[in-house]
Amino acid sequence: MLSKMKVLTGLLIVMAGLAYWVLQSQNNSDADQQQLLIPAWQQDEAQIRAIDQLILAQGGEQLVLTKTGDMWQLNNGFYASIDPLFDLIQSLKTAEIIEAKTANPARHAQLELADDDLLVSLYQADQLQHTLHVGKKSTADLTFVRRAGEDQTYTVKGLKAVSFNPDSWALKTVVDIAGEDVQAVTLTSADGELITVNRNPESGVLQLADIPEGFQLQTNAYLDQLVGGLSRLMIDEAVPAESWPAATTDVAEVPAHLSATYQLNSGTVINIDVYQQDDAYFLTIDSVQYPQYDGWVMKIAEYKFKALNRQLIEFIEPVQTQNQSIEQSTDGAADNTADKPSVE
């Protein structure tokens, strides 16, 4: 009987210890959740995926990013870059509150947390989900934050810096396809000159097609320059086609300075028309792979225009006949003889 009592007592002690451990673990977990800036996002990540609008407000101005299909638009215009948006959302998800700071409204401006300082607001279907002021950095590289409508401020760890510069949110790289993924490209200049490069399907070597009679490919011709036009294709800005240029409402009425057709290894075709207007350069993109660019004219830098605007003569040279080789060799020998001092 005594032995059974000892066993029962031992079991009760073990169960009590286990219950205490579970309770402490739950308390610690709850405490950890309470230290997160947005605890709900840890419990239900579907809330993150449901976010369809981000509004940044500062000094009476706004930047509005709105989800349209799979893309995000900036201020109801051209598309926004997904990278800074992803970084911000992920940092908000994992940001931790380190310490409660002042709740005195008179000190908010000192921390860049006044009502007219940077305010980040996240929406789902026009319903405000989260809104907070993001202030200055502390000496410990923490970020001061304040939930909108509250006086209490906090220092937060892990929150990415939030830029209010529109260029930081605008999509700049519109296409990024490596030259090795291009099977063929044809460049057509305004005067009708064609440059066509094909990739040998077996060897992968690039070949210049339709070389004029009497010419050959230059020994050091770098044909990768021609197929690399889609690599990191960056723009400065984009405007609706119907408003460019000011003299016409139809971009089709403006003659292209250059047209480029890229056929990818996948079979997809990408057509690019390049325009010059005074000292500015623009392009349009037409492809089933990029339907979102229909109706947009994109401004590009001069260096990108020069990279696209190539001429056939840059890659070919006259065929050298055997007689020409002999003449050049003879001329060279004569020159060497003339340079030598005569010996009497």
C-alpha cells in the first residue's frame, strides 16, 4: 500500500511539474507575442496577403501604392517596385517592441513622431488595418514608432527605413532577361537597315545573318551586345501613351527611330520601339509576357539608347583578298626597308 502511495505521489509531482512547464511556456509565448509590433500577423499571415493598399503621408503629402491584379501602382500611375514594399511588409511582421518611451505629446516632434511626420497606413478593401508613425533612429539603431491616435511611443528593433521619395518606390527595371536566354534578335533602323543575330541551337554560338557581299564578321565582334538589350532594361519614368508626345494623341503616329524584336528561348517574342524626341529618348514594349506595359511610353537614359541603337558596320569589315594581303605585306616590307639606314 505504501509503495502504491509513493508511486501515486511521484506521478502527481511529475504531472504538476509538467503543468507548470506548459503554463510557463504559454506565458513566455504570450509575452513574446505581446512584444511584436503587429502580433496578429504572426498568428494569421493571410492578413498580410490581404493588404492591397499602402499610404505614406508626410507634411500634408501622400504616396499611394495600390494593388491591381498582380502588380502595384504608384499614385494611380505607373507601377511600383515590389522590392521596397516586400521589405517593409516583412520588417513590420518581425519588428519587435524593445521599450516603451515617452507618452508626452510635446516630445513627439523631437522623435519625428508628430502628427505631420511620416505615417504608414495599411489597408484591406478600403478598410484601415494598421497605421503608425515611423520616426527617427535611436543611438542603439532602433526606430521610434507611435501608433496613430496614441500618445505612447516605443523603440522597435528590425524595422526597415521608410523612404518618402517617390523614386524609391517607382518601378525602374521593367525587363531583365539575360542575353543567353535570347534565341534571336532583329534590329530595324529608321532607314530600313536590318541587323539579325541568331543563336545556333546546338552550339549556342551567336551568328550574324545576311552579311553583305564583300564583308565578313569582324574578328573581335561582340554579338552579345545585340542580344543583351533586355538585360536590366531600366527606365527613368513612364507616361501614358495617349499623352505623349504633346503634338499627338497616338504614339503610332510617331516614327520609331529603331525597332527591336527579341525571340526568347522559350518562344516568347518581345517587340521594342525606340523613339527620339529632341534630346530625350523613349521606348514602348509589346509582348504577351508583359501585357501591363501596353499603353505606356517609357523614358530611357541616353546610354541605354546608344546600347540599343547599333549599326551593322560596327560588326562587319571588308573581306580581305589574297592580293590585298600580299600588297599590305609588301608595303610593310618597303616601309621597313625605308626605315633602315643605308650601308655604303
